[in-house]
Amino acid sequence: MTKQIRQLDRVVIRFAGDSGDGMQLTGDRFTSETAQLGNDISTLPNFPAEIRAPAGTLPGVSSFQVHFADYDILTPGDAPNVLVAMNPAALKANLADLPRGADIIVNTDEFTKRNLAKVGYQTSPLDDDSLAGYVVHPVALTSMTIGALAEHAVSKKDAERAKNMFALGLLSWMYSRPYESTLRFLGRKFAARPELVAANVAAFRAGWNFGETTEDFSVRYEVKPAKMVSGTYRNITGNQALSLGLVAAGVRSGLPVFLGAYPITPASDILHELSKHKRFGVVTMQAEDEIAAVGAALGASYGGSLGVTTTSGPGVALKSETISLAVALELPLVIVDVQRAGPSTGMPTKTEQADLNMALYGRHGEAPVAVIAPKSPADCFHAAIEAARIALTYRTPVILLSDNYVANGSEPWLLPDVESLPDLRVDFATAPNGEDGTTFLPYLRDPETLARPWAVPGTPGLEHRIGGLEKADKTGDISYDPANHDFMVRTRAARIETIPVPDVEVDDPDGDARVLVLGWGSTYGPIGAACRGLRQRGLSVAQAHLRHLAPMPANLGQVLHAYDRVVIPEMNLGQLAQVIRSKYLVDAIGYNQVRGLPFTAAELETMLEEVLKNV
């Protein structure tokens, strides 16, 4: 059968099913295949917090969305063009996100009375007119997979589990994806059980062949490679990129990297990734709790390593006392906060940007630290290096504010030239620095950075006192002198405030925009896509994005006052907007949501259009 091949410029696909149906694996493999073709990619995994949520229920639905295109894209897409629904719960949970005319591939074997009743369907949506506005492709995924594996030496349960590979094979055929890497992946994943390798490969090929032979899928699609800067790329998640950034920081500084971490969603993958890189001098320690983790990391910094601790919001709260100790000791420490929806346990697998206030102010006393936020999965690499640079140069804790959206999302990453990365080498104190040539003054500061000397314990003649009690200027002796305390507090604040950071860049193509959209962290993609959409319709709007949140860029005030309106979209209730209003006296307009989901470009575009009408 000869099938039509149609060219598309972009596609958004969402795989959805039970948390045990392998949707994350399916989406990840489809993404890897797509990356090999050179498409630009952005992904959005979405899964329940429970290890195994109740099967067939709405809370148990797990999904993976992938957006790929032949041009530069900024988000995982607002609405799927294709939904693969493995059961009624997956259909019901995701149907509202689909535009009319979207393709729905449903696993008809799971649309039983029992499964329909679990999610409140009185009748099957496949049998009534509720899906009339969509292109529905009923496919008996489960039974066809079992049939395809009838001759394989696997149990019926293992055969059923391979239905995700059938679905992957079908979609790989439908969108002309290469599949050799998936076959190699299956060989590695099930290497200890050759029968499972053969079964999953057979299920994948059965799905591919079904697409090739069935009359229900009469069109096959192609998306040409995107035009990208020449170089070597790999698909990477935010947590992976951040981990490699820390490894690179260790290499470029010549210091061992010590990670003290307690497992917590969604930061645990950084611990997993860094544990693979011992050959680069990385030491990982899974501590008994968050407090022990940050204490060990600070101790490692005291001993001459680059100390790092990773966590999410609840862990930052527990670590706050030790972070204050690091402020008093004036030692480098990188704290990675992969934000999630709170408060308390909140929604562990959903995204939010609500830890900004805690990062800026969440310690007792005057305890300022530097704060940085990556804007995308690939940017996590460079943000991690920048956090290490500031921590090592200025002897300060640095909080790196990632979030679940950035951490688990993925995109192509251009491998950098290692020699182009900043030189982070540190000059440790090796000799007394007092005027008499015999005294070591641990708080005698560098006049440019205001950083104190970093003396590795055991260096002869450099013995000095450490601890949380206030220190006397220069000597580091315990001091209760009021004037000294005032001086030390102001000096620690000045050390952060005077860190030179790059100016904020403004994207204002026509130079005549009256409205500036200011973002930070993971809102970069949706804001950029919304601004792009408005400009394509002839409307002028400017965009600026903050990576450095403490200190802020020196030119930010000038930029803000150059526009009639400043709009700040945030996944919180307006935390950056409050800072901007108080610091720069700008009446910023906040646009806020805390749904556990990222903004869509469409909602921001609609909101900004209303702002533009009223300028």
C-alpha cells in the first residue's frame, strides 16, 4: 500500500496512560529518536507523586508531551496535535487540552465497563458523539501486542507490558522517526533477560508494521531538521545539564566536587547523575537527612572542595540554619533548589516558582546570598558554572533556583568547547598575611571582591577560629563589639551587592515597544513564545529575562523605567513583582498562577494583548 507523505513544520504529541504503562519511557525514546533527526525539541513530563497510583484512575495518569519542529521552539507546546490514550482515564484527563481536529489514538482493549466506571463514564466515548470533533483512531494495542508476542517465551503479563513499545513503533512510523537507537536501548535495558529484549523489539516492530499496513493511517508525516548552530548536540534534561555543569566547574576550578544530598523529588536525579562521575573527582554522599547533607557540604568547602547540596523547597527550609552558618564563615557553597509546588509536601511532581522569597530572605539575621535561576534545561549547565564561579570567587553561598519544569524537561544542548568555559581556579591562602609576616588574619579581605582568604585546614601557620559566633574584622576572633557587628553585617551585604553580573538584555526588535515583559527562571520559554506570537501579528512588545536575582543587573532600573508598563508573569503570587516594586519603585503588573503547570504561550499572549490595548 502506497501511503501519502505530508510535510509538517511542527508537531506536539502527548503519550498518556497509567503510571505503570511506561509513558515516561515511551516519550523519552521518541524524544531521543527525534533528536537524532535534528529537530528542535522541548518536552514536558507530567506524572503523579505516588510510586504506583491506583490503576485506571484519574490521579494515576502519567503523561509525556514532546514538541518538535523544523525551527527554533521555546515551549513543549500549548496543546497536543496527537494524544495517545492507553485507557479511559488517560483520555478523560487530557481531552480538555486537545484542540478540535486533533488525532486521538486510543487503546480500545482498556475501554471496559469497569475502567469506564472508574472515571465516571456512563457510556464509552468511543460509542457516542462526544469525540465527534476529533479524529479518533481505535487500536487494540493490548491484544495486538499479546498476539504479536504469542511465539515469544514471555508471560502474558510481560507481553501486556510491551504495549507501550507497540505504541512507540506506531508513532515512530507515523512521524518517520529512526528507530535503531531504540532497539539498542532495549538491548541494554533488558540485557539480563534476552527474552524481554526479543519481546519488546517484536512489539515495537509490530507497531511499526501496523502503521505501514493498516488503512486507518493513510498519511505519514515528516518534519525536516531545524536550522541550528553547527556543532555536536545531545538531548539533555535540566537535571542532567546542571549535574554536568557542576562537573565542569570542578574541572575548571581544579577542585574536588562534593555533593551532600538527601533524596527528594524533583532533585534526586542530580545525585544519581553526579554519582556516575567519580573519575572527575566528584564525591557524592547520600545523607540521613537534609541538615546532615548541607552540613557535610559546608564541611567539604571548609576542607578545600567545592561543596554542593541539592534539594527542593522543604529541604531548603531545613538547611537554612547551616546556610546562615556558611554566610558567617564566608565559605563557598552551592545550594540547588529544584522548586516544586508547596507549601509543605505540596505536589512533589508539579512545578512552581514560589521559593524566590525564601531564597532571598529565608534565613535568620542579615544573611544575604547570591541567587541565580536557569531559564531552560540546557541553560542549567551554564547556570551551574556561574553559581560555582560566584561561590568560589566571593566566598559565599549561592542558591541556584531551578524548578520541576526545567529539571525534567529536555531540549537539544550544544556541547561547549571546554577551553571556552571560565577559569575557576582558586588561590588558597598559603602563608601568613599580617603586616608582621607571622600572623594570619582570616578576615582580611580582598579589596576588589571583599572575599576573605580561604585557608585549607592543616596549612602550617594558618590556624584560625571558625564557628557561628560573630567574628572580629581581620582577626576572626569572637567579638560582641556593637560597632564591629554593624561593620561585618554591612560588609557581608556589600560583598553580595557589589558582585558584577552581566547587564540584563532586552529583546525589543523594533525599538518602539511601550510594554516590557520581565521574567525569571522557566517562564522564559512561554514568555518568548507569547512575544513572538504578538510580533507576528504586528504588535510591539519587549522581553527581558533575569538570570541573576541577587544581586540584580546594574542596568535593570534604567531598563524598567524606559517602558510605560512592566508585566511580570510568575508561577507564584507575585514574589519578583514585590521585589521590583520595592527596589525600583516601578508599578509592575503581576500575572500569576500556581496550578502546578507551566504557563501556556496562548494564555500569556491573550493577557499581553489586553495590556497593550490599555497602554
